Amino acid sequence: MTARYSRRRALGLGAGLVGAVLLGCTGEDEPTGPAADPSGRIRVRTWAAPTPEATAPASPRPPMTLTLGATAEEAAATGGLGRVGRFVTYSRLVGFDPRNASVYGDLAREVELPEPLTVRITLRDRVHFHPNADGVANPLTAHDVVAEVSHRRGDGVFLFTDVIESAEASSDTDLVLRLRAPFSLLFEFLARPDAAIRGRGRYTSVDASLGSGPFMPLRREETDLVFGVNPLLEDAARPRLSNLRVRTLDQPADLDSEFAQGGLDVREHPDAQSRQAASARTARIEASRPRQRMRGLALSLLAPRDQASQATVEAFRDTRVRRALSLALDRAGLSALDGGVVSGPVGPAFGGDALPRAELESHPLYQHNAQGALALLRAAGQDGLAVRIAHADTAQMLPSARAVADQLAAAGFTPRLVARPQAEFQAAFLAGDFEAAFFELDRLTTPDIGLRLHTTGGLDGQRSPWGYSNPVYDAAVRETLSEIDPVLRTRRSREAQRLLLDDVPAMLPISAPLEYASMSGDVAGYEFDAYDFNAGVLSRQWEGPRAPSAGRAG
């Protein structure tokens, strides 16, 4: 079950998209970007292939082919290209690296904000769409971007229906976007697949509009869609691969088997079973990254309903009791138990916006101190406080829920676990009908969600499911989500989170589980921890086997 919230309400409050949140069954440093430019210019980084040493003779790149996988369902949903194929085929105005909230140029060469709701973009010169069936490559201009904005608005794409009021082209390279309201996730959304710029004409190998990305679909070979390098790119921007293959198989288990047998070079694992299947392959490399999920302990401050007692809710309203609960939690131990990493209010999947791990681990609220928790409870007159902890009755949640209960008991609480079927637990949780709840939130796909969870109005702008309210924090979040410049937004995001933790929120973040990918030993440059940025701008740096995978022709 997914709880959906109004995107228009989020935009009206000057915030980013309020994403769908699902209760699932199951950055180290400050942003590395530059200081905000007072002129309104956004720092647009450029990726380029490393240049050889000046003394080294020029040599041709060795032919390399990388083979990735897609399910039949995924291929059908992306016009036959596959998720990665769609990224590498099409250009977007910008790329966005969530690890440090940096904007990278794709079609854009320069970006500036001359006015609060005006974005001026200068496109790169001499950009062309891929050659059409007649071998003609048409130029990609700002006028094409304006036409695509209109087309995507007709398709109902949120960015173009609710965020961008209009798009204007004054020349082939000069583009102006006018916004309806401040939108803090503008660059993340411009980097998404549904903001890709498509051209007129279709490919002969797949029924998809022409793109201008680093790769282009060439032909089909059995279950493979073969991509070649865009021949119009300058040498510095050309991918290191000579070919990319996307192999389409019926089921996820088929992709697991294909990787284990050496037929795929990369397998991004959707679950633990897929990861286990990959272990059959020798000489594999495993990479990990935080999932866009969060586990936490929620404490209700609302008027009691069926699942909460007045005495316990009243106790939770005492900051000393909430602080004691936080000190009782051994977050490092809980993170290790579920194979995750410690999380702050904004999860570690968004390294630019999240508090650095070192800061979290040293924060007074994150120190595991059972004796300190007991002292706080006694000072509040709540020694032995009974706490009913609801949780989903699933194999993934039960071990961690038991560990939470044991930790609270060791700190002077009297916890009682209340296991409920997943659907029943989720309905009660979203309705705020609990005393305390150990939960996992899924589909936290944008950093604004982690901030909004703690606001007085919650994600839907109406109410918080646990009743926490701090007007000062609410104001800090509004300021954060009104910042279009990622440098300013990330700075304000961290300031808001520090304020929240100092106030001791009623939802205590604990951890974010990890997800994994396996790669053959021949793969390099595949930055799994960059999320979609890896398949976009960074696909140019991928390297694969010197010979085609599984004996197929390149």
C-alpha cells in the first residue's frame, strides 16, 4: 500500500515534490560544491575523460563491451530500451549527483538564476540528435527544448505541468525557464528520464524517439539490444566503451542466473535472494549504497486512540523521556543487525542534503547510553515507563523490533511489542493510531521527504502522524525547500536537521538498509553509489571486458 500526497500542495508551499511513501516489509563530509554565487550563477560541472600524459604517445582505445540486463516488463515500460538504455540514449539539460548535490552539464553549458522564478540556461554549441534513418543528424537547439516542454506538458509530466510555467528560446543556445513557484528540486527533476529531450524521427532498431546521448541503439541480436557510441561526440566526450548491450530476459531470476553464468557484467540486486545467487560467480566485485528507505521509532504525541494510553503519551511529551528513548537505542548495533547504516532525518542516500555520518555519530542524541537514559527517566518521574511498540509482523522487521525492545528494557523502560499484519500496521500507522511504532519507510526518493516528515503538517500538509510540532523548525524547512540553488538548499537542509535533533523529535531516525550490485572483475567506472547519475552523465566512464560478454559479437 502506498500513501500518496499532493504534489501541487508541496509546490504551493515552496517545496519539492512530496513523494509517495510506503511502509516497507523489510555522505561523510559537507557538500563539496562551491559557495553560492551572489550573482545567481549556478556552478555547472563538466565531466571529461581523463587526458593521457603529455609524454605518452596517443593510442587507440581498446574495444570494450559492457553487458547489462533488463526484465521484459522493464523493457516494455521503457519503449524497449531498458532503464539504463533510456538514460544513455537521451540527453537532459543537466545531470545531478545526489552524493554532493552537484549540478553537471549535459546539454547545458551555463545556468543562472537572474530572478527568483527565472532560470536562464545556455546550451552547448553544435549538439545534434543521433542520425535518423536517412543518416541525417539534425541540430538540437533551445527551440527543440521549448517544443519538448510543450510535448511533456501534454503527457502530464509534473515538472512541466506544475513547476515550469513557460519555456522561451531567444536563440539556438539561449533558453529561459519561468517557474510557477520556488522549487527546491528543480535540478534533480531536470535530470530525470522524463525530462529527457527527444527529437523527431524514430530509430530503426527500437520504436523510440531519437536522442542525443552518449550511446545510440544500433541493432537487435537475439535477446540483446546493442548500443553504439554516438558518432557525433568529440573525443573528450566519447564513452570509453565501444558497445553497450542491454540483455532482456523474462524474470529477475533469469537475470540472476545469467550473471552467475557470466552472461552479464553487472547485476543490481533487487533483494537478498538475488545477491545470494550472484555469489556463485567467482571473481566478482560487490558494491553497496544506502537504500532510499529509513527505519525509525515513532512516538505518538497525539490525543490517545485505541492503541495508546494517556499516561504514556503524556510522558512522551516530556523532552527528557524522548531523549532517554534515543539514548537507549544502540543505532550502530541496530544498523549492523539489518545490514544498514546510521541515518539522520534526511537519509544517507542523499549525501549532499544529509548530515555527515561523523556528525551524526558524535551527536549527543545518537550516543548509546543506557545509564544516562535511566537517569533521565528517573528525573522525569517515569522509571519503568510502559511502552507499547507496534511493528509489522514480518520476518524482516521482527529481529530488529526485538532488539529495540531489549535495548529499551536495559535503559529502564518496560516495552511490549505488538506485532500486526503488514497492511493493518500500515493503516494504523498512517492514521496515527499507535503509542510507539518501529517502522520502515520506503520510496523516500527525494531529500525533502525526510524534512517534511517532521513538520507540523506532515507530508500531506494536514497533520503529522505522531503529532510533533515546532514552528521554528517548520520555518526552517520552508526556507530550505524554497532554495533553488542546491548549494544554499543543502546548507539550509543541514541547519534544519540540527535544529530538529537539538529539539528531540518524536520520530527518532535509526538506520537505512543497504542495497547491492555485483560486477565482473573487468568492470570499472561503474559508480553504483551515484544512483541514476551513474547511468546518465557517468556512463561515459564505464569500462567493460575487452572481449564481448558471453561470446556474443560486439
